[in-house]
Amino acid sequence: MDKATALAIVDNNCLIADGLDHGIIGVTAGANVQAVYSCAILVQQWMIDGMDSDEALEHLHYNVLGGRPTGDNAPVFLDDL
């Protein structure tokens, strides 16, 4: 994550997903700024860490997307798989 993105996240009190900073690719534009994560980057990192593709996808869907917070400052997950 670059400095501008990190600053925008802090300045706008964006919620972030614990332990997934490596997947942040930017922020949304407009009045309601949200952190944006790449699902592909997250899955790729979990596979590097030892999960197979099915495990990584299951982890994404059930543990990340299934339990994500909602609201104005909640993170957004780009489906770029």
C-alpha cells in the first residue's frame, strides 16, 4: 500500500480487515471513502503461505467475505479472481 492510500484510510476513518493489509489496492472515490482489497492478491498470498487454491478460496468466502463488516466505512472487496 502506498503512502497516499494509507493516509486516505487514516484520514477517512476507514475500517480495515485485520491482517490483510497486503491486499489493499486503493480507496474508493467520492464522499464515502472505503479501503479496497483485491481478492486475487489475498488468495495468491494464502497460496504462497501454503494453502491450495480450494482452501484459499474457501477461506476468502467464509472467513473474509462472510464475516466482513458493513456500513459507510466498511472495506470493499474487488472480485478480480
